[in-house]
Amino acid sequence: QGRLEEALEWTRVSEQAAAPDDVAAQMQWRGTRGKSLARQRRVEEGERLAREGLEIAAATDYLTMQGDSWMALAEVLETAGDREGAHQAAQQAGLAWERKGITVEVQRARALMEELA
């Protein structure tokens, strides 16, 4: 929706409220903040946070979170102009969601991949 400052503020609230062992919350605020920062031209910081979120998700067997984390990274990389990296991340998101059976998200990943091709 383009309300980047508001999104950043809500990620701060989430960061403060989330328990350290709440992997879903830890992953989500990082991905959302990463995307917001990248759109504010703070790409390195945004990518670092998106990758941290991905590391958290990858350490679990939660395929939905893994897909979400890969897609957050794809969006950050796309914003940074790394089309190849974004394509690869979107592909990984699609694979995770496909394994989980979330067809709507698989279609979203494929649409991004087509846009980046």
C-alpha cells in the first residue's frame, strides 16, 4: 500500500512483542521490515533482515514460513535490481509452497518468476 513508515513501525512493535522462540513472528517481522527498508533504498539492511528471516524459517519444517521467507527475499532482491537472485528466490518460494500444497502462493511465485524472466 506504500505506507512504508507505518509498516516499519508495526515491525518494531512485533519485534518488541515477539518471544525469542516464536519463530513465525521472528521470521515475519524481519521479512516485512526487509521489504520496507529495500523500498526506502536501504537495500543492504533490507536484504540482511530478509536473509535472517530465511535462516530462521529454514531451521524449521514449516514449509509455509519457508516459502514466505523466500518470497520476502525475492521481493527485496527485485527491488535491489538483482533479477537473477530474485528469480531464484521466487523459485525456492514456489517449491516450498508446492510441497505444502498452497497453489495460490505457487501461482504468485510463478507470476513473479515470469515477470523477472
